[in-house]
Amino acid sequence: MTLTAKAAPSTKQPPSLPAMHTVKLTVNGIETELQLAPWTSLLDALREYMHLTGTKKGCDHGQCGACTVLVNGKRINACLTLAIMQEGNEITTIEGLARKDADGKDGLHPIQQAFMDHDAFQCGYCTPGQICSAVGMMNEGHARTADDIRELMSGNICRCGAYTNIVDAIQSVMNPQPDAA
Amino acid sequence: MTQQTYIGKPINRLDGLDKVTGKAKYAAEFDTPNLLHGYVVNSTIAKGKIKKINTQDALGLPGVIKVFTHENRPKLAWFDMSYKDQDAPPGSPFRPLRDAKIRYSAQPIALVIAETFELARYAASLVTVEYEEMAHQSDLEANRHRARKPASGMASLLKPPPPKPKGNFEAAFAAAPLQVTGEYVHAVEHHNPMEMFATTVVYEKGRNKSGGKYTVYDKTQGVTNSILYAAQVFDIPFKDIRVISPYVGGGFGSGLRPQYQLFMAMMAARELKRSVKVVLTRQQMFSFGHRPATIQTVALGASAEGDMTALYHSAVGETSQFEDYTEIVVNYGGMLYPPENVTLDHQIVSLDVNTPLDMRAPGGVTGISALECAVDELAFKAGIDPVEFRLKNYTDRDPLADLPYSSKELRECFRQGAERFGWLKRNPEPRSMRDGHNLIGWGMATGIWEASQAAARAEAVLLVNGKLRVSSATADIGTGTYTIMTQIAADTLGMPLEDVTFKLGDTDMPAAPIEGGSWTAATVGTAVKTVCEELAKKLFKLARKMPDSPFASVSFNEVVFVNKMIQLKKDSLMAVALQSVVDSNGGAAVRQISTGLPNMLKQRKYTRSAHSAVFAEVTVDEDLGTVRVTRIVSAVAAGRILNPKTARSQILGGMVWGIGKALEEESVIDHQFGRFMNHSLAEYHVAVNADVHDLDVIFVDEHDDIVNPLGVKGLGEIGLVGVPAAIANAVFHATGKRIRQLPITLDKLL
């Protein structure tokens, strides 16, 4: 399709669209090929084109952390990166975090179970981001105390105010009590 | 005669698995083939007229389907009545794309529809607008002289205006040996739930009058509210439209009215006969309702011994030019304290802003934040400990309505909260505690919130597989509705939790009111209890008719429902399994629809409220003026606690909101533009993890069989109301500075 000339309001060139790109993404171990506008964010690629809606959009500006995913084990805001920049990387979303149990059935990551047991969410919208962020934070290995966790989890806003339960849930996984299985 | 196997137990949230695995679907997450994407364009001026709106550049892009503006929008409902929703204040509701007039900054003025989100967003940036600007007014302080009484309407039933003065405030205040007077100024706040407002309309072709069928996934605190709005505005019969909202990513009041993305998505779907999704941006989350800015005056008088004799509380709040938004701000002092001489007043000022909207503890947290700071000031003047002072001025009756409380364990809240906090060790002297360069302060405040109940309907079905399905078109905005309703149903019919499901958020289900005002547990809970009890009677009748029934000559009162069986109370061996009852029903499920109604005759003789006592510790950096809330204890008396785990979470959330309101949240308006300038989560500060430290919740035992059949009072607001005042009072204790302007940012302390 070409642009029609009659619509141009001035002598300047009418706006046009850049070409679509083929983007290969490896998400939760599965490689997918997508046709995307080059400015498609990783977040929109996941939500709108791969229908992995577990990753949430809360601001689209890297200010809330709801879109946190893991790229090669590191936590990033999926809204602050273009899909095309993530080719060749291992992307893990909330849908791919659950481990298979011994029978090959979907199990839960210990953080997911801890979030349920500690009621570390209410509306659930920030939860996938909180969980991915917590896993990323544990991978970083800098958090020692509850204050560390509070600081290092402050990129993930929870408007329902489940913060104390989030910290408890993460601590229960980082420092399991001896009596816990 | 409900048993309590599950009620009162800290059961994990039943929707938890869906939420931690990403399976829970919110309004923007329902995929459908050939979905179109909409992106809204908003005005850049606060008042005036659109002279010209240029859409040709946007339309020139391949894949852009249409740009809707006031010039080409379809014909819509004519009368205001069609646009009035269940939470509409008196006035004339805003109608998107109605005409060229601009009524407030960031008003939605166009909708770009394209094949992809990226394209719609880019095309929207190409829409240019020429305005005829007019002078606007957005400054409450500069316009307070125009304050007036609000119009009354349907909304006034739920939010009654202040009562007439009692006694003679002026004389009593003049004669009072102890007096305090202060003006309290609160900033505008925005709800900012984490999920942005979104509507996905799935369109199915049809030859009917409305051109097809519409399944609408909407972010809302009430699907019934959304369907009424969409059906009336777009003239679609109820049978052709269904609104679904299984999960809501936070509400806090923002979803009590249909927001404009619902209008936009419905309009585009109906016109284009396509499925359409419209998602607002975080910036656009500042373009609809907000907690109004307010200016309050509180004056209190007391005897030399500290007995309160005079109370004056007035508030001026902002509203839009088209609706009179009101909330109950000033009544609470009259309910909590005993002065004989009381004058209360609430007025509003119309500004060129959008209509304010109920935001968590609307009015209550505003009024109580001012009142409880003034009470703290008075106690300090009287030289009496703030807890002692409140006990001295305690009322067992509601002096304002002259009615007894249905229950009020506030005294016990003071006792248990103070004990947990270690309040007795407090040195009353301001600036008496410090840790290095940090001043430490301890403050406390009282909270109160109405325990309301409305009517709701619910359905209970004993399925052919012997499992129970209960449903009601209510919402779970993170409050735990799914979980507590399942607990109530399971206990009422003596079934294990895993055999019971509760469904909500679908207009195909029996109607329930909008979820707000802390009334859902009472309202829908009563409906669920009622429908399960009535289903029990139906099942018992069926059981009696079964061949060789052990109940042939037994009445309903002689049996219990337990372990998936109907059992004779006197002889547990005389029992019939619910599975056999449904089997005997000719292979059909047994269903019942019932209405849960408040017992007005019983309730009207009492004031029904939840109470709290909040104790806060802050540290204030003496050099920098930064305030940190190091711990809060909130002791809450809110009737029966259905699930201590989800209940505690609600109170914790309220406390976090209290920290935000006291110290951080402020939508800053630049009056030159009449526009909120910090419209992002980077600049509109809400409490983050590092702002929140030690939070402790106590539920005080409280029995109440008047408030509703379950004895619950609701928890959505009571966790918040007393917190900002407790923090402000702690800041005074730390610094000796009485800050009457919220939020208490560091500039106010230096």
C-alpha cells in the first residue's frame, strides 16, 4: 500500500512507516519468529504478538517494574528494550518460571509458592514483575538483609501495598527455616 | 446456622495460583482475531474550543482505520440520564467527543484506530489540534471565595451532607479555656492502580438492531455499572452485550465510574463492526477522576481538664464545572467526640478540572487527617497523653445521630495498640527522642469508617457432580472477594473448600452493586449466605422426597449440612449425601437465585462503623527534613474477620496508602496550564518497598449481630483513615512542628 498524496497538509514529506522486521525471540526456551515494527518494545512483543500476557504493562516508561522479565538470568524492564534488541538472548517470563516437577508436570518456583503462602499480593497485577524481579535479585546475590531486599525491590511498585509480605516471602526463600521441607 | 470450618481461617487466596503464574487475565489481555487497537488523543489546554483537528497525516498511514473526533463521531444518546452511572454525582456527566468544547486539561478529544498498537500510537502523535483558548481556573485556594453548597441528588443518599449545627459553637468555643484552630490543606491525589484502564470489545456479527453482539472485557469495580452505561449510551439491548471482568489490577475507587476507554472501545467496535481494544497510558491515568484538593478548618474547645466542649469542622473541596462531587469529610468528629456544641460545614468550588472521584476512604481520610491532628494538638495543650485524652472524650453513642453504635471496641483498640507499640514509654515532650541526627517521634490517631450494606443477588448451584458453584456479578479488586465468598458458601452448605467455586465479574451472573466503600464483604457475603441457605432448604425438600428418606417426618431445623451430607442433628448416622440428592433430581443440577437485603428496620436504630487506633513511629533527619516511617501498629475493630490473612493484607495496604498520603502523594497542577505536571509514576510518588518498614496489624475481637448476618464491617478503608494523622502527629512529636499541609515533604520541615 502506498500513501496518498492528497492528505499532505504542507510541503513537508507525509509521514511514512519504516519496514517491518523479522525478529527471532527465544522466550521460555521456545524460539518464535515475529514480524514486528522496529520500534516494538519487548513488552508489547510478548503481550500483543506472543500473547504472553503474564508480563504486565504498568507505565511503559520503566517507572513501575510490572514488566520485569529475566534476560539471560538478569532482570530488566521489558518496556525499556526493543524486541529486536533481544535476539539471541534467553528471555524468561512468569509463564516460564515454573519448574517442571519430577513427573514433568508444571511445578512452581519456590518464590511463586512463597508469594501465595505469604499473601504477597492483592490485585495481582504487579505480581509477575515482583516475582521475576525477586528471582533476578537473588541471582545478583547482593541482598543479605531485609533492608537490602526493600532497597533492591524498590523498582517494583505494588499499589495494593503488599511490600511487607513481599519481603517476608523473599526472605523465606532466601533463608529457609530448618523445619521447612 | 453457619458452621465455621473455613470462616475465620487464614486460607491462602484462592486466586493466588492464577496470579503468581501469569494466568490471571486482566481487561487488556483477552485476545481475539483481527483485533483493532485504539489510542486516545487528549487536549493540551484546560478550557476553550477545538477550532480544527487535523487527522489527515494519521489517516494517511497504511493500517490506520479511522480517527474518531467530535466531528465524525456517531450519533449517541441524547439525555444526560443515559450517561449517569451508579457513582455519578449530581450534574451533567462528561461525554467524550460530545462537541468542540474543552472542559479540562487532558480531556479525551480523539481516538485513533489502527491495525496494531504501535501504529495507533504513532498515528495519534500525528493528530494536530488548533484551539481557541479561554481563561481557566484550576486553583482551589484562589477560588475559595466562590465556595457554595453542593447540589443534592442520588449520591447524597450514600453521602449525606453535614447535619445542622448543634448547641452554640461560637459561644462555647469563646468560653473554652483550651482552644486550637488550624487550617489544613490537602493536595490532589490520583488512584494510580497498577493496571491501566483498558477495554477489549469482542465483536460478533449479527443481524440484530445493534449490529451484532458485544463481549466487553472492562477494567471496572462493577460490571453492572459498565453494562448499564454502555447499553444506554450506545442503545444496545442488554441481550446483545455482556461485560466481563474476572480480575482487576487495582481499583481504589478509580473503577467506580466507567472510564472513557469503555466509551471509546464501544463506539469504535459498534461503528467499525470490529473487535477493538483501547488501553490508556499511565499519563492518561491522570486524565480522569482524582481525590479532590481540600482546604479544611478545624477549631476545638475544651475545659481546662480536657473535656471537649466545642467542635467546628469545615471543608472546601474542588469539583468540575459539570458535576457536584461531594464526600463525607467533616461528620466524623461529631461521631467520635462528645462536644455539645458542634458546627459542621462542607462546600465545593467549581474549577476547570475533571470531576473528582471517590478514592480509597474518600472524605474520611481527608477529614480524619485534619480532625485527629487537631485533637492531638488539643491534648498537647491540655497536657494529657493523646490516648488518655481520647479515652476521656470517648463516646459509646454516636452523638451526631444520637444513636448507639451497633458495636464499638475502640477502647480495646487503644489498649491493645498502645501495648503492642510500647506507647507507655513515650516521653510527651516533643524533640525528646533522637538517634544521632535523626529525631524520633511517636504519634497516634483514631480511625472510623461506615459499615454499610447494600442489596445484592447471588446464584448457588449444586452441580450434577456434587460440587457447588456460587456466583454474583461483584468484583475482586485484590480485596479477597473470591476467597471469602468461597469460605462463606462452603461453611453454609457444609462442603469442603475444594468442592466450592465462586465466580464473579460477569453480567450474565446475578447483579451486585459496585465494589466500594468497604461494603462488599457485607453486601455480597450476605447474598451468598442467603442463597446457600435457600439452596439448602431446596436440597432438604428433595432429600425428603427420596425413596426411604430418613427425613420423611423431619423438619429443616432438625438437620445440619456437614461433610457434603444432610445429617440429622440428633443422629449423625441418619444422613443423605448431597450427591444422592442431586442424583435424585433427574440428572439436573439444583439451583437457587436469591437476594441478600440489609435489615433496614434493625440497622437504622444504630450507627454502624468500624474503628481503629493507629500508632506510628517516624524518624526525621534534622538536617535534611526527610521523614521515614519506621513502624506502625494499627489495631482494628471491624466485626468478624472472615479470613485473617487476606484481611491483614487489606489493612497493610491501607497503612502503605497512609504513608503515601502523609508523606508523598501529590498531583501537582501548574495553574498556568491547569494541568497535572507530574503525570507519571516517576514523579507522582507512591510508597515503594524501601519506604515501608515494620507494619503490625491487630484485629480486636468484636461481635456484632446488627450490622449484617455475617457480623462483618469491611476493611477497605479502615486501614487507611487514621494513618496520615498518626504520622503527622509523630512528626510533631519528633520535631515540634505542626505541619497541616499534606503531603509532609521535606521543604515543610526545614
